[in-house]
Amino acid sequence: MNTFQFSRPTTVDQAVQFGATASTANQAAEVRFVAGGTTLIDLMKLNVERPNHIVDINVLPLDKIETASDGGLILGALTRNSDVAHHPMVQRSYPVLSQALLSGASPQLRNMATTAGNLLQRTRCVYFRDTAHACNKRNPGTGCSAIEGYNRTLAILGTSKDCIATNPSDQNVALTALDATIQVQGIKGKRSIPIREFYLLPGSTPNRETVLEPGDLIVSVTLPRPIAGGRFHYLKLRDRAAYEFALTSAAIVLKLNGKRIERAQVALGGVGTRPWHSPEAEHILKGSVVSSATFRRAAEEALKRARPASENGFKVELAKRCIVRALTLASTMA
């Protein structure tokens, strides 16, 4: 771990100024905000992250969970995963988010990890975390060791010739299904970013993962007004039952009118280079009658653009079955 400058701002404006010290995207990598530190500190120990300036934002007043004026819910950037997962309104009106959070990490990590930190969680690709191997995400232009190497757990959707790393988050899959909005403050002011527009596909620049600019600080996440009579489910399939990342997962939000699906929102985890929204599946589901055949057609559409690597072809069928099962559970649970 390298030496670094440490700052502890007391206002959001001050934090943004610290974060904007660098003037270019490449230099911005040298400045890092830290909250729970459950990803950043690990990567610093591995010499993957080497910031020369750490900005501790824990004293900022961004740890509240509040009702929005339209009836939605505002999660402060520093709300801890445990607090969100166990919040009564989250459990009542957005249970898919509670389920996703409780399926991830361990109780100790959930007590430290924050909403904004989880949004910026880095990939678990072994080559990204090992500086002895080439990785375009860590060091642009060096190559992607995973394409011809160990890739069983990596992405099959949204990949490129330069990167097949998977986004590891559970929280963000649920937030994508819920169509959350991320509130950001930067040197140019405040702006709102729909989560479905927040993450970038790797393309030829896998080192750039989000639309954030130097100095941008996530201040909150807004969930839309609850869906009256909504049905929800988060299903995570993994190699072991505890403290394991998803091989595939599905976050489902449904509104039924009798046996007909009036509204459907579908997002996948464990299979995409970003939390994977599936409008293809939603198109099949909307207006259709609840049935195993409908669910299977939706799953087929969701995975039709899958491009598995040498070791993860099994994920295609696994993801389809995950979607079908999650839809079945969501549609049958009151």
C-alpha cells in the first residue's frame, strides 16, 4: 500500500472540491472517496487501487432514509446496507431490495458497506485483483487475461473483446429492477442519473465503469413511488449458500391484473458487465398471461444476446432457469 494524503471534509461542497483536485479522468483515479471501505481498502492492500488522496466522507449528513415528496423513498449515500435491508418501508414496499441486500456479503460487511459504495463496487475478476496479470480494466491496453483464462464466474452479457468482467453487486440488480435514480453533486452542480444509464459497457474502455466525472459525489438514491399491489422477488444462484457472489441472479417486479401481467421489470446479476436490465424480457411479459410458457419465452429473450466464454457457457441455461423461477415465485407470492 502506498502512502497517501488523507482529508475529512465536513460538507458535501468541500468533499466535491477535494474529489475534483485532478482535472482529467485518468488523474481522477488518484483521488478516492471512502465510506465503509469494504472494497477500496481491500484493493489498496492488493495494490490494485493506488490513490494518492483519500477523502473520508463518513461525517457528511448523508445517512438518512426519508420519504420523498412523491411517496418514493430517498436512501442517503451513506446509509448502511443493514439499515436499508431492515428498514420497515423497504421491507414493505421494496422487498426485492431487502432480499438482495440480505443475500450479499456477511452481517459484518453489511453493517459497514454503504449504498453509494455498493453502487461503485468493483469486479471480482481474479485478474483484475492480481497485478501479475494483464487487465484492461486495471491497466488499459495491457489485454484481458480472462478471455483465455479462468472465466467461469464472469459475464456473458455486455462483454467486449477487451473485457468480460462481471459486476458483482446484488443491491444494484434490485435497484435496476426498481428503476432507481442516483443523485449526484459535482463541480458543475447537481444532477439526477437513472441507474439504467449510470453504468457503461466496457467496449474498448473497460477502465471507465460509470458516467461519473472527476469530483462527482453520490449523495442519495431515490426509489420511485411504490407500486400498489406489486409482486417482488430476488433469486440468487451461487456455488454455496453464504458469503458468495452470484453465478446468476434475477430481480423481479410485477403488477398483475388477475392472471395477466400489467407491468414487469426485470434485472439480472452475475451475468452482465453491469447490472443487467432486460427490456426484452419485459416486452414479452407485459400484457401476457401468467404461465410457465410465458416465463420461459421471457427468459429466452433475456439471454438471446449472451456470448459465453470458454468456461461459463452453463450460465446461459442457469440464468434462464433463474428468471423462470424468480418470475414464478413473484407471481405466486402475495
